[in-house]
Amino acid sequence: MTKRAVVAGIGHYLPDRVVPNSEFEKSLDTSDDWIRSRSGIERRHFAAEGQTTSDLATRAAKAALEDAGLEASDLDALIVATSTADLTFPSAATMVQAQLGMTGGFAFDVQAVCAGFVFALANANALILSGQVNRVMVIGAETFSRIMDWNDRSTCVLFGDGAGALILEAQEGKNDNTDRGILSVDLHSDGQFRDILYVDGGVSTQTTGYLRMEGKEVFRHAVEKLAATATTALDKIGMDSSEVDWIVPHQANIRIIQGTARKMGLSMDNVVVTVQDHGNTSAASIPLALSVGKARGQIKQGDLLVTEAIGGGLAWGAVVLRW
């Protein structure tokens, strides 16, 4: 027997304001057709004035607790993956902890941009396997609308706000690939590519800054690195893509999603896609897609999933888990 970090619950939250592509036609030299053809995005959600990342994260967390039939007091730890925390400090995670009424355990943020949820899952898995915790909430939450340059049509039409939350709990497995839970993790980063995706501000410069991206370069790295990390994660446990039921990728761009699936030899019928409805929600995109995929009836208990993401840093990675 061996210990596994098994999914106990999932939930998500999207702000009420839905922004269709047509809304950008009023202020930018762009069109619905242009945005759809290059990204696959049709609409996205933007947070309301005064609505923060921790607010979105808390709503998603409550949905996950309800799905799992648990209370906040049942959690030992809470991790929030975000690049758009409410304040420089304290962490968004401690704010969510307070809003949930969770007075025990511990909470912290993980910042790996769009790869943040994968990195947070890896941390949660390690905490469970080491015996530090028995149950941990992992949240991806972002308000990227707050760091958009609304004059830059190459970036501002791509991103949205939202949150997804997943609860992992320690369960005993048989120590083979039929076990439920996280089976494999593969993580990477390479700081030499910092300048192709970054925000041009921060605490040290006393500015918030705007997101900047060299789209062609990011695309080139994304397809190659995502397919490679997913394959490596499967290789670590002696599996291959033919055994995968679902890829649940970071929802950045439909072309990246299609290119990664093609490199892995998988049909788009095996990919959970939500980018058309949410845009790129950075660290929130994978838990959002997991929650929507479950709600649609796509993801079922026992399915083998691969999640993979790449973000600024560059940072990228993959997790193989059995639902």
C-alpha cells in the first residue's frame, strides 16, 4: 500500500460580467473573427469593480467544499496559485482562509503565472505524501483584467478573470497506475526566456505594470515544451498517451491546445476545452476546466488525466492523475 493525493472535490467561480469579442471592436482595431481565428476565444469574464482575486478564490473554494461534502475546518492547508493577489502581502491564501472561517492549518500563495496551478498541485501532493497534511485545498484564481494594456490588441483580448478550486486528500493506494490520485509530476523553468512574457512593473519599481508578450515566441515554446513535459510525466510511471482519457490543458489559445494534442498523438476528442468561454485565466484555467469538464459529464471517476501548463518565467510542467 502507498499514500496518494486523491481528488475529493472540485468547484469554480466566474464573475458575472461576460465580455464578448464584439465589445473590443468599439475601442480597438480588431474584430470577433480576428480574435476567434487566432485564439479560439469568443468571450471572457471580468471581475466587477472592487471584486478581488481572493473574492473569486473564496467563491470557488466554497463550491469545492460543497462538492466534497466538507467544511473549511476539515482542511489542513490551503494553497492559492495566482499572479494577481489583492495586496503585496499578506498572501491571497490567508485572505481566503479568513473568509472561509478556517482558523487552523496554514495557507500560502504560489506564483508561477499560467503554470501556477500545476506547481501548486505539485506542492500539495508533496505535503500529503510527506505526511505534513491529510487534506489540502488548491486554488487557481486571477484578475488579469487589472494588468491589461487596453491599447494593446495583441494581449488585452486574450485574458479573463476567474477561479477554480480542487481538494486533495490522503488515501491509500495499491502503488500502481490504477490508483486514484496524483501519479506523476514534472516541473521545469528557464529564466533566460523572461522577456517573452512578463509584466513591466512590480513592487521594486512601485508600479503595477502591464502584461507584455511576444506571441510568436511564446507559441513556439508552448507547443514543444507542453508536449514534452506531458510525455515525460507519463514516462515516469511507464505510461503513454494512448492510455490517457483526457488532456486538461492550460486554456491559453486553441492553436496551442491543438498543437500539443497533435504532438502527443491524441485527438481533440480527448481534450477538455473551455478557452472559448473563459479566455486565458492564467493559473485559474486548469481548475476551471476540470470543474467544467466534470459538470459536463466528460470527466468521470477512474479517468486518467494529464494537466499541463506553461507561463511566464518561463515555467512549465505537467501532472498525471487518476480522477
